[in-house]
Amino acid sequence: MTNDPFPERFASLPPYAFPRLRALLDHLQPGGDAIHMTIGEPKHAFPDWVKDVLSANVDGFNSYPPNDGTPELREAIAGWVHRRYGVEIDAASQILPLNGTREGLYNVGMALCPEQKNGQRPTVLMPNPFYQVYMISSISAGAEPVFVSATAETGHLPDFAGLPTDVLDRAAMLYICSPANPQGAVASESYWRDLIALAEKHDIRILADECYSEIYRDTPPPGALEIATKMGADPERVIIFHSLSKRSNLPGLRSGFAVGGPESLKHMKQLRNYSGAPLPLPIQRVSEKVWADEDHVIENRRLYREKFEIADEILGNAPGYMSPEAGFFLWLRVPNGEEAAVKLWTETGVRVLPGRYLSKPDANGVSPGDEYIRVALVASAEEVRRGLTAIKACLYEQ
């Protein structure tokens, strides 16, 4: 073995968010009964019939599943995309079922990011704060990740158009999350139109992470593929990623999909033939039924809407409070996110995630998440009320 047997490209990665949180809090005694509001793991009930469908298809574990998904699953996804966004897609060539969207959000960089863009090392643009897989995919593909701050001043969505022209000309791909994690901001139709026009001008592929698209108050958030289709954009310009985790309270099912142009999907499928992990057949059968049903999704939204209203009631007068448009997180302004997390844990037992653990510091060591905490509204309404009441008393009333 050499003195440096491991790749340098990952050497400077910070610890992942939740190990960092454990290092921050686990050695400290909670100030009350623990209320966990850190991780975005849905806790609402999934449909009872999921168990019946799984049981009826359990013999499918005896077979290798098709890499590209069953025709029935791809048709169910195509039907959902049409109902939700009014877009007709070809189930055979434009859909790739995924073992959770994180698989696709990572492998899309490996499959589609070129080694060079305009003769230089490519950049991959992403929001800051961001889902860490965006960064890892970019580094793995040999690209330079470029973090674009999404702050209150930019409506909590990244202003990609404000980047220098040379960065945009080197950009091969960009990641965008709408509704945004953690801020809950929604990209409007005009935002999508401007972004797609920018991507067409600089030949950038848009990777739209839309995992929270079905958790909203009243109006369904517009989608990237929906607007690109209205604009008549290049069919290869946009790839969307969706999941059953948040929509249907099935995070452990690890079932999602990517939809995009047939050439892009052909390359993603080819890579997956060698390195992917297709969904087991019983999971695919369950997924077919879940994508086809909206009743449980409507009830799920109602439960989250109730918790949005609880948050507005309790924290509406807190300095800088922003009521989320969608998703299930609060992005709360505090003087210092790590200090606030420690104070909450040691004085109340409420556990939240410092915003710094979701964002990247700039050259001056300041990140757009430093003055925030992320609070997940995934528990019961009663527990959410107790947690938010404690947060208000601890952070905003002293």
C-alpha cells in the first residue's frame, strides 16, 4: 500500500449532518423529555392496503427484478406524471424507477456529466443550503461543485443567473430543489421559465429534485418538466426526480423515479445495468398501486396543513419567521444555529438541526445556514405543538 491509499477528492468532506449533530449534542443531558425534530422522516400512516399488496406479491423476492422497472410500474408513473403535470411521456424510454431518489440524484452525475465543458473542467451548480448528495455526485464525476446561496434576499431560491458568465459557460448541470429543503420555498412558473431559458442559453442540464412536491398548502407547485414542455424546450434539458417517501409516508420503501429525455435516460439506464440496484419485484408492485392512488395523499396534505397552522399560531410573531409554502420543515432564524440547538436540547429536550450542517461556508467561512435551525414537522400534531411551544419559550421569549 502507498502512503496515500485513499482518493483525495473526498478528503476534505465535512462529516455528514447527523453525525455532526450527534457530536454536538449526544454528550449533553437533555433538559426534558426528548422531542426529535431533526430528520425529515415522515411519521404519518401509509395506506393499510400496502401490506396486502406486499403480502400478495411476496413470492417476487424469488426473482431478480427488471433493471428498468416492470412495464406496469412505468405505466403507473407515466399516468401520475400526466395527471399531475399534464405531460405525456413514453413509459418505455423516459422513465427510470429508482431505489430512492438519492440513488438517481447521485448516479445522474456519473452517467451524464461530461469530462469537459467548452474545453475546461465542468462546473455543477447547486443551491446552498443543499442536499449533500448533489455535492458528492459532482465530485465523483470530476466536476467542480458551485454553491449558489439561497437566502431571504433571493426568496430562498438560488439566483443562478447572477453567476459570472465563465462559470455558467462551464456548467454542465445544475441541481434545483422545489419545494426547497430546508426553506419550503416554491419555484414559480416564472422562476422555472427564467431558469430553463438560462439553461438553454448556456447548454446546462437541469436536475429537478421535486421530492416535496405533494406536500403543499393549497396550490400544487409547478414542476420543471411541466414548464419546460409548455416552453417547447429541448426534451433532454430537464430531468425530474420524485419519490414515495414524503408523498406517501413510505421512506423505507426506497421507491422513486427519474423522468427525462430518452437520450438522457438511455445513458442512466446503461450505467444502472452495471452498477445499480433495481427495486425488488414486490416493492415495484406496491409502488404501482401507490402511484395510482391519491386519496391517501390528500389526507397526508391535510395533516401537514394542520401543523403549518400550528406553527403559524405559535411562531407567527417570532423575528424573521417565514411560514413555509410547502414541504414539512421550518427554517427558523436565530443568532447562531449551533448555539440554538445546544440551548434547546439542554434546556427543553427539543432536538433540531443547525442550518450550518446543511450549507457550505464561503471563502470567508460564512454559510447561509449559520443563522438558522431546521425543524421537521413530521411527528403528531400534539408533539409538534409541544416542540414548537418549547422552541418559542426558549429562543424567542427570553
